[in-house]
Amino acid sequence: MVNVLSGPVQELLMVLIQNKNGKRLRPKVVSSYFSQNKTMNNTTWGSLIIEELTRLGTYHFCIAPGSRSTPLVAAIARHPKAQAHIFIDERSAAFFALGLSKYNNVPAVMVTTSGSAMTHAYPAVIEAEAHNIPLLLLSADRPPELRNTGANQTIDQNQLFGNHVQFFVDLPCPNSHFSAHNLVSLIDHAVSRTQNGPVHINCMFRKPLDPQPTKLPNLWYDDGPYSRLVTIQPQTDWNVPAHKRAILVIGMLKNQTDQEHALLIAQKAQCPIFCDAASGIRLNNIPNTLYPIDTIVQFDTQRPMFTPDIIVHLGGTFVSKQLPKWLAKQKCPIIQISPVQKRTQRGSHTQILASIPQDIGTLTHPLHVHSLQTLIEERIENACLKDFNEPSIIRACTKSLPAHTSLFVSNSMPVRDINRFARTHHEWIRIGINRGASGIDGIVATAAGWTHASKNPAVLLIGDIASIHDIGSLLQLSTRKIPLLVCIINNGGGGIFSFLPIAQEEDIFEDYFATAHKTTIALITRAMGIPSFCIENHPDFQHALSRFHKNPRFSVLEIHTNRSDNHRVHQQLNHAITQTLSTFAGST
């Protein structure tokens, strides 16, 4: 952490400043001394920060307006390359910025005023840290002489996010002792640190805050930034060691390049593949992929079909709960290739810290994977054709997606059902999820940021509780031209709790865990001016999906389902797939 002339240090410097007669300046005179520095006023300071950020390729600024941040916001508003996204509340702004950053793997910037404003970004910061998403936070702040004095809208913003950010700096108020060269080089360093997660820059400003005449100093030699950090990871040819029974597993992949390379490896592989939804490529055409992962690996633990002699793991963590457990029980080498280092609890594990290569050689296994998955697909399809239920909603939605659309998926039930039942064989579809901390907060705003960054239509699959949790974002997005279809699966509460042992405690389950409600969310979003429709059956759902893909616009579909029925359908499907696995295992 770096703290530049903050708090007591700056106060001490101010006290030591003397006038021409050698007398110490009174606090009011000291304040005037800094604010009257014509070469570095608030406007110049804010303009330098925004100019350098745009030169670094950071163009998206998510702003929750306030007075103290005027020098930053005015600079954004008047910069020809800056793209401003204005939000009423800071939490929506933070998650929208997260969605922008997540899709592009380039930091978006959140800008707030002083006081409690930036604290509302905490959940988004936690998600960015856990998922190593680049995110830059610019908070305005009062000057040091107002700290710890009870001044209005003033809190201790110094290291507000603790060790959840990669880098923090407490900038002084604009002054002649901190040069323009120092300022822009510090911005360059801060942005470079976002490669592994969020960064927080706290910007102190004294009044006057309104824009002043300014002319930026000539610091740059060309159109690029003041300084650059270039990270080179040399591409190395690498082949899997000799094997006869390989398994390929694909977990969390951070950026599109890694996803494209993993897809090339998977399409070449001639072995069983477990491609988790966290990879972002779960819906793409991978001939030997097997799902539902949890059911298959649980069966294999009891009746081994795969007995691998090597496992290659591309990327990081999984949505699947059972896959890590299965990996931990395998008696073979596991080679993981990932640019992000995480501690592992698996034996015989080798981690290669690198971006995903385009080729690792051919992976082979004698099992007839395609035959097995065809049988499983038939079971799932038959069950989904009978009734309009949550698995059938997942199937219909993922089947309808045109190439180069995006799918954003909420945590809780939707992302698990995507892992279990989603249709594959698409040309190119990216899945987005907030699976760092796996919360249900800010899902709508993140999906909207993701969609805006993609420049293509997208569909969001989300549950009712997560929708209600982020209802404020729906209001703020209602007037924006973002081609996002929000599909709300409303089962009247937290459906995932029906799969836990607590569901047997009937006297407390509904009120204390399922958080049962009778809200029709489409009525609320319709009052916001959002085109909203309630869906009751397959034909209506398919028609609504088709209508959106032909004319994409921000809209809401609410599909009512039954939590008890959903639990029963999942159990029946799991039993049917287990029977299929048993029959297949007996014939091989």
C-alpha cells in the first residue's frame, strides 16, 4: 500500500510552511496557499487523471454524482474519448463497472463523491478481488484538515477496502509539491496493478470545486500514456506426457483469448471432457463434453468408468460442487494450466502458471464419450418435453441463442442448472457469471455492463430473489438502450434451499430460509417503463425469445414455476441419468 502525503504527514507539512517573515501560517492561510496554486488547481488535477486513464485505454467511467468529485466528473464529461455511465446509486454503478471490466478484461472506472458513497462498492470489489477482475475506483475526499473533525459527509476513506484491493493510494490535494509528472506516473502504476484485481485511488480536493480555467502541461511524447507496462508471456510448445486414459477438465477462464484457446484444445481432444459453466465456453460445440458433471462424477466414484492415468485442468475453479471432490480422489497426475495461482489441496498436482496455449497435443481415452452423452441427452430432452419446468426453461433458452450472443447467469439455481442441463453445440457463445464470491447481489447491473461491453444482445437468467435484490438497477437501466433480455425464473423464494437438509424442517423453512413471497416482479418493472411479460408455457416462452432475438431491447420475461415441483423434477432427472450411466457402464 502507498500513502502519498496523507493525513498527519500532510498536516505536518502545512504547519511547517512559513511566510516571508518566518512566521508559521495559520490554517486558513495554509488552505489558501494550496488552493491558490495556479499551476495545479483542482480542474487541472482532475483533467490530468482522466486524460492519462483514457491514454491507457480506460474509457468507461461509471459515475454516482456528488459535489466533492466535481473535478473528476467535469473532466470526464468534457473529455472526447471518455464514455460516462451515470447512476443514482453507487452499488449499481460498481457492478455495472464490474460487468464492463469482466467482459473486456480492461479496467472500467467507478467515480464517487466523499463519505459513505464508495462503501456501496464493497460487494463489487469483493467479487473483482475473488475473480481477479481489473477494476479501478476513484473516490473524492475532503482535505486532511477536515478528517476526524465531524465535518459533514466525511469518513475515514484511507485504505477503505483493506487488503481486498491490489493497490491503494491516498492522493494529496493538488499542490505544487506533487508534480504533474508524479501524478500521471502514479496513475500508470495504479492501472498496471489492476491486472490482478481492483485498485482504489482516493483523491482529496479543497474548495473551490467548480471548474477553473486550465491548460494541461505537455507531458506526453505521442498519443499514448506517460509510461507503459508491457507483460510478455512467451508461448511455449507443450505436449501432454504419454498416456492412454486422459481426462480434460475446464474451469474458470478469465478472458476471451484463454477461452478461445481452451476451446481449440477441447475440440481436438479425443477423451472425456468436463467443461464447467465457469469456463464461459460451456455452450460451445465440444464433441466429447459430458454433463451433468455432478451426476456423472458421483456415479464414477461408486462405479469407476474413467480410471484416468492423467488429468489436464485448464483454468481455475468450478461451479460444480462434486468435480473438485472427484479430482481429489483420482490416483493419477493432475496438470493444471492457469495464469492465476491458487492454493491447491490435491496431491500429485502440478500447476503451470501461464495463459492457456492453443495446443497441448492430443488427449485420448478409449471410452465412447459421444455415445454416452447422446443417451443422457435423450433422457434430459424427454423430461423437458413433458412439462414446463426449470430444466426445460434452461434448455429452451440456451437452444434459442444465436451465435455471438452472450448469456449471463445468476448464482444460486440458474448457474447450477446451466451446468446440468444447458444445450451445447453453438458456434460461439460466451457465458458470464459472478462466481468469485458467488453472491446474488448486483447481478442485473453486472449483466448490463457485460452486455454493453459486448456490443451484442445478451440474455440474463436470474432467479426472483436475486432480481428483487437488484431491483434498483432495473429502474436505472429502464431508459438505456442496452439489448438485454432479463429472464426471471420466479419460484416464490430461494429455490436452492429446497435441495438442502434444512428443507425438512417445515416449521421454520418457508419463513427463515426459502424467504417465500408472492411478488409478481413484471408488474414492478412494467411500472418502471420496461417492456415486461409474464410467461406461463413453452410456446409463449419460445415466442418471447424469438421476438427478442429479432428485435433486441431491454426487456423482462417473468416465468413462474413451483419450487416443490422443481425439486421433484431434478430428483427424477438425476435418477434417470444415473440409470443411463449404469446401463452404459454395464455394456462397456
